[in-house]
Amino acid sequence: MVNLRIATKNDAEVLLSLSRKTFTQAFAAQNTEADMKAYLAENFTLARIREELKVPGVTFLLAYVNEQPAGYAKLSNNQNPTLPNLKQAELERIYVLQKFQGHQAGKSLLELCLALAKQSGAEVLWLGVWEHNQKAIDFYRKFGFQQFGQHVFMLGSDAQNDLLLRLDLA
């Protein structure tokens, strides 16, 4: 059974651990060790997670399976020029530890993100996903997300192509 809750400032260390482990599990095999280390050092530090938890309009969600931290999501209701004429929410991150994949943690997190985005009045939920992450692309497409663009995502020194996907909520 998956249990979800909104993260608080007291969850920074749990979020840091989940962030580092899930990102490494998802991308280390397809990227250089140097690029992975650089990305993790810049983006997944305790200080950075603590700051992100304070940002207005940003919500972190935690998923637990059998009372163990299994995954997390980061949802932002802050306007972004990506879709300038729509009230939007961005699914900035959604990751589940490999050992908990298949327990519906990702599905549960995404469903709660959709509900929270709708509650906030967002007309669209959007995200970026690496063009080579077919498993994630297929997951989002099952929910009805459609590609509307692409952008560059820097992983260390490697410029990668992210597909931009959106789901209309209204």
C-alpha cells in the first residue's frame, strides 16, 4: 500500500536521500560519472533542498511503501514562460526507488499532483523528460500527456534534449 503526504522542512534529509538515489538509479548507466557527480553536487545538496522547500508555490510530496520512503514528486505552481497564456503547474520531478517500482507509487504521486494542480486552478500540467527515458515517456503518455516542444537540459557538461509534455486539465 502506498501512503502519500506533503513534505515539510523536517523532511529535507529524506528528500535529499531519495533525490540522490533515484536520480542515480535512473540515469547513471547512460551518463558519465563526471557528469553525474557534477549534477548531483550542484542540484542535490541539503542546503539546496532546504531552500526549495521554502519556495512559495512549490510542493514536495513523499510516497511511502510499507512505511519506507519510496519516492517523491516536486510540483510547482509558479508561472513559467513555457506556456505563457495558460495558468500552469509544472511537475519538476517525480522519482521512485527501483525496489518500489511496480507498487503504484509513481501512479499515486502523479494522481495527487494532478489533483493539486487542478485545485490550484492550473489549466495545464507540464513537464520535461529526457528523450531517451522511454519508460517515463510511456508512463506519462498513459495519463494523456502530449509533446508540445523540447528544451536543453544540462547534466553536468552534457547538453541533453528533454521533451516537453503537457496535459490539459480544464
